Amino acid sequence: MNIRLSRLVAMVDGKLINGQKNGDCDSICTGAFPLGDESSGQVTMLDDSRRASQMNESEAIAVVTAVPLDSAPMAQIVVADTHTAFIKIVSHFRPPLTTDLPSSGVDPNAVIAESAHIHPSAVVGQGVTIGERTRVMPGVVIMPGCRIGDDCVLFPGVVLYEYTQIADRCTLHSGTILGANGFGYRQENGRHVPTAQLGFVQLDSDVELGACVTIDRATYGRTRIGEGTKIDNQVMIGHNCRIGRHNLLCSQVGVAGSCTTGDYVVLAGQVGLKDHLHLGDRTIVGAQAGVMDDCVGDQVYLGSPATPQREQMQIMAVQRRLPEMRREIKTLRRDLDRMSEKQSLPIDDQTKHAA
């Protein structure tokens, strides 16, 4: 799938800038990922000028952009529509795969380690690789292009959509689904039209997912779960999320798209995260909290909307006193009404009233 940069430019009908630098136009491109996921030899995309400064740290061989960049160190592919062009490029490196599966058993083009154990009722698609000592139990469906490492366990009913990548020593409990389409739409002529769904899900090593966990594929790159993270039953993680290492996500947590977490983050039961948030290292969010803003690390957050624990405890203390405060306000209002009524009387009547 590798391709010369000059051919990519022609494919998207773009204009190459800085392409002669170091012979970039003849360079071989090895992949395409969004900014932040890309690596050396790959193509990336810039669709937000506010992130232009990040290009100085990128190792990408080229960037797809609608506006020429003054200081970008790599070649630029300037196009009219950034997303349309990037969809074509990503589709070259990771083309949409057929959803056809063998009626049962393992596709002859799958590569299965000799020590792996695949139940006869499991379905394994074309181009799948499965590592040593991995166990695939009844009713598991592994769609084309997936890669599974060594010593993994997939319990009954697990479904992996195409291109899912699972590293070594991962455990997926029953009913878990990885790589379904992200919940992303745009409006065209009053109708909701799905956005691109060309990414995949990646689990790093030693990840464990409980029963009925759902993790959506990314738009272009990877939805990633970091090393050693443990996720409880019935957790939902949206597209483009990047969950850090050694996180603990308890039951019924919901994480909206494009959220990121640091390392050793804990989300208690039924926590909900708004999209595009970042939680710093060692953040702890209490049960049923609704997180609406970024959270700095090394703090505990409670409530909805979630606030630091000290602030939330003060709010809760005031809330407990609300009935008492209401009674006090009613008493004060009656006293105030009496005082106002007394002041409105003529002087003689005030004397009689006082007597």
C-alpha cells in the first residue's frame, strides 16, 4: 500500500508545496493518520488553523491542508476540501473491507498461530492474524483485517469489526463489541449523513474489558485504550477517544467522542464525559458525576456538573440546609411584612398598634 508522495498529490488533485525539499515528492508514504497519531513517513491532516503550531513537532512526511502554511517543516498538499482529500488518502492505505465472512470457521487467508485455540463456532475473516496461545470461544466474530496478539482471551459473543488491533494478554468478556461506527453525522439538505468511518480500535497490552463494553472506531485514525487499563461491564467509549495507561472505568461509564485521559485515571460508576475533554493524570471522578470541562490531574471531582471535591462538598453542605434556610426565609418575610405594615400606619394608629 506504500505510495510515492507525488502520486498521492495527483490522487486528490492537490498542489504540492515544499515538495522539492530533500526530494520529498519522490518519498514513499507509508500511511495516513490525524495530527497527533501520525509517525515518520506518514501523511497527516490540518483542518484547524489553531493547531498549526503543532506541525513543528510532527514527523509526518506531508500535511493535507486547505491553506498554505508559512512555517510547516514538511511538504504540504494544498486542496480545496481537506476532509474529502484525506478520506481518499486514508482509504488508499486502509481500504474499506468487504463484510463477507465465511459461513463458519476460519477463512483460509487468516494466519492463526499453532498454539491458538479457535472454537469451531467462531467466525474468523480474511487477513486476520491471531497470536500464540490466544483462545477464541464460541460465537466470536472477528471481521477481516483484525490483529490479535499472544495470550489473549475472547469470551463468547465478542465481535471485532474490521482492522481492530489487540496487543498481548488482553481479555474481552462476553458481548463486547469493538470498532462499530462512531456516532458522527453532518447535515446535508436537512438529512443526517454519516461522517467518515475509516479508523479502527486499538487495545494496548494487558487491557481487560468487561461484558458488553462498546468502543467505537475512529474517524480516520485509532480509538486507543492504553496499556493495563481495566474497563467494567456496560461501558461506552466514543470515536477518537484516547484512554491512558492503567485507567479504571467502572460500570456504565459513558465517554463521548474525542476525549483523552492521562494515566491512572479512575471513573466511578455512571460517570459521563462531554466530548473533546481531557482528564489529567490520576484524576478521580465520583459516581454519577457529569464532567463538562477539562480536569487537571491529582484531584477528585464530584457532582454534575463535576467540580473539585472541596467545592462540591461545600455545595452539598448548603444543599442539605436548604429546607432549614427556606423556613428561616419565610419567618423573616413575615417579620418584614409586619414591620412594613406598622410603618405604613398613621402615627396615632402606630401608637395604638404598639399598645
